[in-house]
Amino acid sequence: MTLKKKIIIPLMLVTLAVTAGGGWYAWRHLGHDHAAAGKSAQGKQLYTCSMHPFIIKDKPGSCPICGMELIKKLDDAAGGAQSAGLDSAQPSKQQGELLGRVSLSPTQRVMANVATVTAQQTTLDKEINAVGIVQYDQSRQAKVTAWIAGRIDKLHVNKVGDIVSKEQPVAEIYSPDLLATQQEYLLAIKSRNQLKDSPLASISQSGEGLVSSARQRLMLFGVKESQIAELEKAGKPNIRLPIYTPLAGVVIEKMVQEGEYVNTGTVLFNIADLSRVWVEIDIFENEVPYVRVGQRVEIRSSGDQHVAVNGRIGFVYPFHDPKTHTVKARVEMANTGGRLKPDMFVNAIIRVPLIRGIVIPVTAVMDTGKRQVAWVETAPGMFEPRDVQVGERVDDKLQILSGLKAGDKVAVSGGYLIDSEAQLQNQGPAKGGHEGQAPAGASPASKGGISMDDMKM
């Protein structure tokens, strides 16, 4: 028994020494090598394409899709913590706030053309563009007619475009009937003067009645009060009666020649006052509900787009043109300097204020089909997604009902790069929901020979 103890005890001591030595060796070499390998793998630099961020390589080179030079890929965790000002010792709650955010390096931002604008609280105006034609103001047109049959002895206006006034005659007419009526008036005046001293009231009043009757006939022939006064003062009839225009303006049509015989009611001239004009514009039927009487309209002529004049809608016609699907509206306006000519084509702009709220460009909102998302820059290079509710859209402007506030900086270009980067980090708002994304299990593209090994899916 004593011999067995002497053999077993030294054997156990040798076994323990060998085991301890092997463990120390494994910890010294294998453990350190694994840690070193882990550190090496963790610190290994990767390269990606700024336009195709799903291309990931472990060495510099060119993108197999677009041929652009690969750039260094920042470590997501380190970049996110650095951009947010966090370190590993900070609480996990603050680190959780980084979920959903994407950090872009300055190089990535420039290469992807990422641009931002500031959301503003402003009024969203709808701009209605229309074309129109300048027309005469129908309330400022008149015709010069012959009030008595006769011969046009003299024309003071010989051509279209002449400017006429109410004080200057436009023509002179000779009429036997008018000449006889003037003579009757002069005789009536002479008889009144002779009978006014009669002791009989009936005789004195009859003379006044003859004068009144002859005066009335002259006025029916178009003779003015001033002309009758001159006739009475001169004491002899005028062979030719001057004809005046009822409206000052421009002759737009000449209907008679000198020496021509005319009848009662014959039109001699058409006159229009061009100090004010109408512009009839065509409004498309879908924009008619926005047009109201009294709205301000900006008019620019086709000949000079730099000069704009303003008018107001005076009437919206109750007719619809089935060929052009438009409704006409009449713009009444002053024609200062005579810039607008009748039958001239013009461009009209009606600005209708709709609503006031947060307004951003349309390109700042990404529509995934189920949600509308805007990328907001919360810190330099740091973007986070915001679900937004959109309202009215006018041209390239969009109203935001909720999700943004005035002063937020939103990405208006490069948003799909930001979203792609978010998908790579499995934190994007619309994973797998974009058009053009390769479906799962798709074979490599035949053009260009792109290998799936280069892509981080």
C-alpha cells in the first residue's frame, strides 16, 4: 500500500503540471491570436460606391456598375456614434435614438448630389396660365350715322386709325330737307317777333309755338343746340350741316366716301375708345372653379414679355367650348400708352392664394406606396426619416399637414441614396418597397458581369 501511494502521488502531480502548462500555452497563443484576428477583422477598411451603396469591396477599385472610383465606407456604429456625439460608455437609451438615422460622409454627399432646403411657413399659390385675345371694350364703341338723307359734301376724317373728338366734326352733309327746315325756323322766329306785341294772347302764343315746332324738327335732324343758336344769330341757313361723333376715340371703320348720297340712318364711321380694352382669356374647365369675378390678372403681350399690365376679371361667360374644353373670362383693364392692340394674342397669369402652411418641394417627399417619407438633416451629415402627411400640390410645391415644422432642413435630391443606405443598415423606412429594386433570388445582371459577391444584400 505504501508502494502504491509513492507511485500514484507523483503521477498525479505530473498530470496536473502538464494540464496547467497546456492551458497557459493555449491562452497565451490561441486566445491572443483570436483576439488579434477579431481586432483585425473589426478594423478592416471596406470600400463602396457612392451611387450604388450596395456594392461593398475590401479593397479600392472601380464600381462594376457605373465605373466610378470606390470610396471608403465609414463604420456605421462608429460613424453614428461620432455624429451623435456618443461613445460606448453612454447609456443604451441614447444609442437607441440613433436607430433610423443615416450618416453620410462629405464625399458621399457630394458624389450623390444630396441637397437640402428649409421648410417654410408660407402661402401656397395656384398659378393659372391662359392665353387670350385683346378685344374692343364694347361699352366704348359708337357709330356715326346720318340723321337725314343727303349728300356728303366734305369728309374731315379720310382714313381708318384717325383720332376723333366730340368737339370736331367728322363730315359735312348737304340736305334739301334740312335747308328747308332751317328756313322754316328763321321764318318762325320772324313771325314770333312780329306777333309778340299783339294784344290777343292767342296770337302771341301761336308765334312761340311755331318757333318751338321748327326747333324740334331741327333737333330731330341731328342739329345741336349750339348750331341752332348760331343759325338764329346768323339769320340765314347753313347749306352744309356738320356731323359730330358721339364718342372720342379712333376710327376703326370708314363706311362712306366724299360726294356719296346717304339715307337716314346710314353708318358713316365706327369709332372705338382704346383707352380701355377687354382681354378674353380661355380657362381650362378643370381650373374654372378657381376663377372669380374681381380677381387680379397679369397680362403680358407676346411681343414684349418683359412688360406686364394688370387687370381684373369682369365677367366669366356661361358658355363652354366643347372643342377646346375651355371657358372664356373677360378681363377689363386700362390700356396705358396703347400697348395692347385689338386682336393681339397675350398671355395671362392668375395667382390664386389657396392655403397657408408648411411648403416644401415635391422632390423632398418619397412615396413608398403606403407612406410618405421625408429625410430631415438633424445634424451635419446625419439624416433621419419623418413620416409626413401631404396636402395640396401646386406645380412643384407640396403642402405638408404634419410631420415637419418650419425650419427643418429636408433633402430634395439624393434621397434615394439615403434610403438605400438605410436599407443596408436594416433601419430604413421602406425596406424592399422601391421600384427598380432587384427581387430576392434574382440572377446576376447579364450586362456588365456584376457578381453578387460584390453586393451587400
